[in-house]
Amino acid sequence: MGSLFRSEEMTLAQLFLQSEAAYACVSELGELGLVQFRDLNPDVNAFQRKFVNEVRRCDEMERKLRFLEKEIRKAGIPIVDTGENPDAPPPREMIDLEATFEKLENEMKEVNTNQEALKRNFLELTELKHILRKTQSFFEEAEFHHQMQDPALAEESHALLLGDEERGGQPMRLGFVAGVINRERLPTFERMLWRACRGNVFLRQTEIETPLEDPVTGDQVHKCVFIIFFQGDQLKTRVKKICEGFRATLYPCPETPAERREMAIGVMTRIEDLQTVLNQTQDHRHRVLVSAAKNIRVWFIKARKIKAIYHTLNLFNLDVTQKCLIAECWCPVADLERIQLALRRGTEHSGSSVPSILNRMTTKQAPPTYHKTNKFTSGFQALVDSYGVASYCEVNPAPFTIITFPFLFAVMFGDAGHGLIMALFALWMVWREKQLMNQRKDDGIWSIFFGGRYIILLMGAFSIYTGFIYNDFFSKSLNIFGSSWHMANISDDDIKNNELLELDPNVTAIYKPASPYPFGIDPIWNLAENKITFLNSFKMKMSVTLGVIQMSFGVCLSLSNYRFFKDPLSMFSVFIPQLMFLMCIFGYMVIIIFFKWIAYDASISYKAPSLLITMINMFLFKFPDSQDDYMYSGQKGLQIFLVLVAVACVPCMLFIKPYFEWRAHKSGKRTVRVNGASEDTAVIMDQDEGEMPPPPPEGAPAHKEEEEFDIGEILIHQAIHTIEFCLGCISHTASYLRLWALSLAHAQLSEVLWSMVLHIGLGFKGWVGAVVTILVFPAFAVLTVAILLVMEGLSAFLHALRLHWVEFQSKFYKGEGHQFVPFSFEALMEDHN
């Protein structure tokens, strides 16, 4: 049974694993990725399970690896990814890994601490160097300024600058402090000094040309050197408190030039020695990180696999002897042999002499839904699963979506030029699939595009096809086969210069159509004034036709569900009335669309009745008085018959199924509903009191649950579904008109973009036209990609998705299942990449 059309047949299995072989067996099952384990200890706290200490150790290993990875990335060292996928290491190797990670972490922390201390000392010495240099230049500048004045006054001022002064009989001394401060804090710092000291201090500052490195963050910081002159101990205390508040760093600065020069020489010597030590420390740190970068990906894989294994073992139960682990899991029936081989390999690797046992179980629980997909079908399956995961054994819409989804998208996006660009982009992603996959882009938008590369490829290919049907190539028509309209008495120049060209096949004196255009729309319609009128009629009827065909196909797929679940009651009470209701109204409308195209040619098209009026009169039982106004003989009787049949289908859908269920209940039989089937596929089984129910049909789920019979609830449920279907047929048919609306919008936007952008350059002649075209073309290209490909493409994508989710899948698809999520190392690694 397992195929893309239906989910794989699943079974609940019980595993008996020896304690010494459990780790190796679970490791092999993780590599296989075909088993979904159940939690047999749902009421046990996560911190009270058997292998909680091992899980904590794995968490600690991952923490250390994340620390190393952060340091590696911070140092700008590329992490080597060889694509190696090692097996989960045995438990004894876990101790060696822990010791290796512990050693690397301690070494890195020690190196970081030493490097930070060295950088802090280096920063302090560098700041002191700049202070000595700037203050020296300041004092020299002040001395030069005074020497340019009166020499005697200059000597006196120099003596009094930092010396004693007799003022009012009291000796006074001018003091100063020097330091550095962040550049952005300097303006506020100046204002605070002025206000707090009442203008009794003198501040001189200059910026350090080269930014300094912060020893903690590693960021480049711009700082300024300042020197503050004051008088008295009270101002000195106040200035130091202000400096401390603004996080300014103060450094000792000698008063005499000789002492400053001597200190500067000592500082430079210490900076050179410190720089040598820093370089050696940086080299050692770089060597350690380069060595770790070569193995960190493999270490991550090993640590995560070990953690996943122990986390899975926590889901198991211990038997009474404490020597055997018991597990329950869902697995595909078709892969039971592969699972048993994996268990056998795990037992052999562990050296256990007792084989692992796998037993199939029967259960009433609904199995998970599992569809085998590949890289091509996985994208389309994801579109379906986004609406809802299929119920177990229910018909899967994904195989049909592979064709119908890109086709409906192309109906709305029909332009061969735009489709070609989209197809080439997707083809590039498919061609460079392995390289792009190995790059592991972190960008979410890029991941979405790359994951749907095959969807985009088919959407582009179908858009090329519909573009040739519409004869649209960047809003222009291609005259491949030559127009079938031959115009007598009108030259080509007249056609080009006539802006009111209107095509009418009845004017045979001017227009003489030959054989029909071989493929698609005749290119001359691109010049016609009545182009929109013609294409609107064509696309509107085409949209309704495609919608009725897809909805009818969806109703027919429901028959497959009823047959599979052995539900003959729903076949006759649901499927047949639904199909007849749909065909009697909307199927008949599609038939008369084609009949009108065939029966009425251009010469008598004025006699053709309106389809909308015809359908309205059909339900109002209003018919023409003259026989000549009918489309065909017997139209009145057939339409009355179809309306009566459609009306009769409503009570059939409403009452037949509840009646037979009620009758079966009254006769002593119970209704058993199959979980894997939809709510409309209840199976009526004969279950006499005291007897076991018969076995389920082959391929159907073996789990069943009995429901309390309530005729009122069943009638309400059936009435809701009946009303939903009948009204849905009308609203869903109208919803397919979005195919026409978006196709018209895309064509008009494309034409506007051509005429308002690229046509400007093409309107000039000679070299001027070439220059203008070259200048205008980039704007045309950008707008085409941004508006017509991205925005219009996304709009058409969402509308096509809605048509599949609501209009198509609602006819047969319930989507009430739950996804099969196997224990898989491959999926685990993908989640962490």
C-alpha cells in the first residue's frame, strides 16, 4: 500500500533490548531513521529518569563546544566542514571527549584571562605615553607663548606657573591632574567641571589620533587626553570626583620636563616588551583555535548523537529484572526487515549474546502518517502538509499537486519571458544543488527559495507554456507562424499608425481570416482595440472550466477513500449525490460553454444567448417563447430535469446516511468509526453482542473506536456538510475566476512597464536611442524582477495555494492526521545547521 498516493502502512512495535546493547541498537536505528519512539514514562519528571546524568554531561559538552565555536568565529578562523558524518561513539569514548573539551576550555579561559590582563596593561601604558607626550607639548607651547612676550614677565610667569606665589601674605601653589576620557563624554565633562568648580579650573584637552582597543570587548575606542589646573586641595578633591564619575582614567604626570622625559623612555621600553608578550600569547591562542576548528564539526556531531541516544533511552521502560529495556515505536511495515537488521548490527557491535527482539502490537491509537518523498516531491508534499497532515491511509493530494499547482500558477502568470527567467533561476539552483546545499545559508528567505527550487522550476516551465498560449513575451506578441488575418485594401503602415484597430471577422471586405493560428492567440490581437474584450471572455470561461474540472476530480478522489475503507454507504449516500449535483449544474455550464463555441460562428454570434442569463433562467424556469431562441432542441426539458435532479440530490446527501446509521443502531448493530478515515467514512460493521468484531479490511487501519450514537448530532453533522458542499460548489466555482483576474492584472502590469519604461528608449532613433535604451534598461530589468517576478509571482503563488487548499482538497481531504517524526540523526543534524 505504501506509496506517494497513500501513506505507508504503519505498525506499533515493541522492542526488548538488553541494557548493554540498548545504546548501540538505538544508535543504529538513529542512522536508519525509520522509527518513531513513544514515551513510556509520561508521568516521570525529566530530572528523575534513568539517563538524566548522561544527558546533562552531553549538555555540558555542547556548552563547551559552543564556547570554542564562539572563540573561533571571534578570531575569524574558518571552520572546516569536510562533510564527514561519524557514527555515534561508544559510551566509553564519552569520557575521552569530556576530558578533551575540558582541557581546551580551561586552556582558552586561561589564555583569554592572560591576554585581557596584558591588553589592559598595554592600554594603560599607551594612554600614559600619550599623556606624557601631550602634556610635554602643552608645557612647551605655554613656555613659548610666554617667551614671545616680555622676557622678564615670562620668567616670572614661568616661576609662578607651578611655584609659590605671595598673594595677601599667604603662599599658594597651582596643581594639576592629567588623564584620558572617552571622546563622546568630553563635552559633558567640560560643562560639569565649569559648573562644579565655578570656573576656577583651567582645562586643556587634545584628541588621541589613533583609536585604542578595549581589552574586554575588543572594540576600537576614541579617547582624549586632558590636563586640569586648579588651586587648592578642595578643588583637587572635587576634580577627582568628577573624573571618577565620568570614568576618566587619571595618571601620574611629573612636574619637570626632565622627569617626564625619563618616564616616557621607561614607558616606551615597557610597551615594547609587553607587545612582544602579547604577540606570543596571540600566536599561541591562534594555534589552539586553528587546531580546534579542524575537529569542532565532528565533535558537535558526536556530542549531539550521544545526547540524542540517551534522550531516546529515557523514553524506555526497565523490566523487573533491571537488565532489559522495553520500548514502543511506530515504524513502516515495509521497512521492518531493515529495522531488524539494524537491531542485529547494534547487538553485534555491543558484544551482547542476547538478541534484540521486535514484536508487532495491535492498538486503537491512530498511527502517524508517513509519505516517502525525495528531493523533487518533498517540496510539493510540504505544501500539502502546511494545510494539514493527511489522515492515516487517506488519499494524498501531493502527486496531483505536482502538476496542477504549477499549471494554475502559470494560468495566472502566463508570460513566456517572465517564465523563462524564473525557470533559468530555478535551473541554476538545481544545477548547483550540492554546492549551495553545502554552503548552508542562514538566510531564511534564501532557504525557502532553495527548498522550493523544483516547484519554481515547474512554475517557470508551465509559465512558458501558458505564455505561448496567450502569446505574451514581456507583454509583446511573437509572430511565429504568421497572422491568420489578411487585410485587404490596408497597408502595413496604416495598421501601425491606426490606434483604433478593431478586429471583427464579420467585416469580410476588410478582414479575410484564413486558417486558424496554429498555436495560441493570434499576434494581431496585441494591436487590436478590442483585445481586452476578446481575452476577458476567453480567460473567464477557461477559468470556470478549469475550476469545474479540478473540483470534479476532487469529488472523484473521495470515491477512492470510500472504496479503500470499505464504506459502501458513503459511496451511495455522499459521493454519487455530490457528483450528480456538481455535474447537473456546473458540469452542464461547462458543456454549454463549449457548445456555444462550436455551434455559433462569427456570422451568427449575435444570436448566441448569454451564458449567465441562461443559467439564471434555468433555475427560475424562465424559457424563451420562440423556438429559435433556444440553443438546441430539447433545451427546456433537459434543463428542468437537471435542476430537479440537483435539488433531489440535497435531501439524499442530508438524510440517507443518517437513516441507515440509525437503522443499523436500532437493529442491534453498533457503529464503529475508523480513525484513519474521514468523518464521512464511517464503516457499519456487524457486531453482535458478546462477539468480537471482524478483522479490518486489508490495508485499512486496525484501530477502531466506538462512538455513542446520537441521531440528532449525526443529522446536524450531515446538514453542515451538505450545506457546506452545496454552497461551496457555487462559491468555489466563482473563486476560480481569480485565474482570469490575476492573468489580466499581470498582462496589464507587464504592458504598462514596457510602454512607460523601455518604450522610452526604443522611441528614439540612431545613437541617441541606443544610449537612452542602455540607460533605461537597468530600470526596466529591476522593476521586472521586483514587481512582475517577485510581487506578482508571490501573489499568483498564494492564490494557486488557496485554490488547492480550499477549492480542491476540501472535496476529499480531511488532513486530521499527525506527522511521522522518526528518530533520525540526519534530521537532527539538519535542524542544527
